[in-house]
Amino acid sequence: MSTYSVAVAKNGLPSLIDRALEGEEVIISRHGKPVAEIRPIVPGAQPPSAVNYEWLRARREARPAVEITSVALLDELYEDQGR
């Protein structure tokens, strides 16, 4: 795995893409922290389709409603801790 700064990536993107295509793990960092990865697209992989989104929407809508807001839940948690 090789890590390159944003500045190096900006100036040498084509060569970093070539490295990724050759199998090297290419990580881009900003201020020393990894923020992005360059990797080849897997042949045959499909981007999410409308069917996937419909399936997710149906699952979300099938979930039972929650009867408490996050604010009320946090209030109850803090009250239980004596705060």
C-alpha cells in the first residue's frame, strides 16, 4: 500500500491510476490522514439501480415507527444518570 499527498496526486494522477490498475493500493492523504483510495473498477460490478433503491425504500417504510424523538431519548438517558 502506498500513500500519496493530495499535491502529489494532483500532479501525478495518471501515474497513480496506472499503479492502481497494476494492483497497487493507492491511498491519498490530506495533512497526513488517509482521505481517498484509488482502485480499479471490478468488471461486472453494477452501480446501484432503481430496483435497489426501491428495495431499500420498502424496507425503511416497513419498519415500525419509533414513538420517541432523539432529543427526548437523550433527555431520558441523562435523567437516569442523575445529570
